[in-house]
Amino acid sequence: MIKLDLPFWSNKGSSKPLIKTAQLYWERIANSLLWPLTQTDPETCTLTILNFIAYQRDITRFDGEPLWLFRLRVKYAYANAQDAGSVAGIKRIFERLGIGYVEVDERTPDRDWDVIVLRLSDNQLSQNSALLRVLLEQYGRTCRRYEFEILVSVGISMTTIEFNNTWSLDKAVY
């Protein structure tokens, strides 16, 4: 912001409240002029503007979706639309929206050609079931079926023990 200053000889007495009032006035004017620029960012704009931006980017809010997730989906709508349809793109979409690690298998042997298998952890699937449904409807490949498989991590421990064996070789020669 612009800092208003008076010359040193008039910076005393009754002119101080006048300069303070003028400073507040021009800050309000500057903030009101800059307000439209702050409304273009989906992370900080008002909800009404966010709904307009979401409509423009073909994003609809599903039931029970938290506001922070809706803002994130609107923010990355263009990037998600570009990444849709490829294995690496689906992984990037899931990372952007905070779902996490996912494994994607397209042409699995001994399965129908149109089945795409998504491997997720149990927590990812239970916490994001509605979001996954919406993402696959919007960014999934047409004429493909999606199946979810659960990844479970199991801790394995192994102990190494020294094992000694004595041996001898006897050779008989004729």
C-alpha cells in the first residue's frame, strides 16, 4: 500500500489524525479496486464466485463434499481434464486431490479387455468412496469398467541364524 507522509514541519498536532484518516480512506479504495483480482483464485474466492467458476469448468459439488475438496477440484479442473484417460494421468489426479497412492492395471491377463483395476488401500476407498465415483464418472474412460482392489500392507519379520555344516568328500579311484 501507499504510505502517506507529510513533510516534517506539518507532521505535528492536528494534521496527524487527518493523515491517518486519509491513509485509511485510500487503503479502502485500493482494497475495493483489488477485490475482483482476489476472486479469480478458487482457493480464496467467495462461495458464489466459486460456484460460477465451477460451472465454467464443468464441476458439480456432490452431496456431503467438504468445501476444501470442492475448491481443490475446481482449482485443478483443467489439469485433471488433460490428465484424464491415461494411467499416469489418473495417478496424478489422485495425488492432486489428496487420495494418495494408487495402482492402475489396464489390460489384465485372463480378464475382459474393458476392465481397469484400481488398487487402493482400505482407508482410501472408505474415506473417498463418493469422490472416487465422481472422478471416474468425469475423468474415466468411456466404455470401460472400473474395479477396485484393496491393498493391505502386512509387516513381515525375518530372523537370520548362522548355520554351519561340516562335510567331507571321499573319492575312490580304480
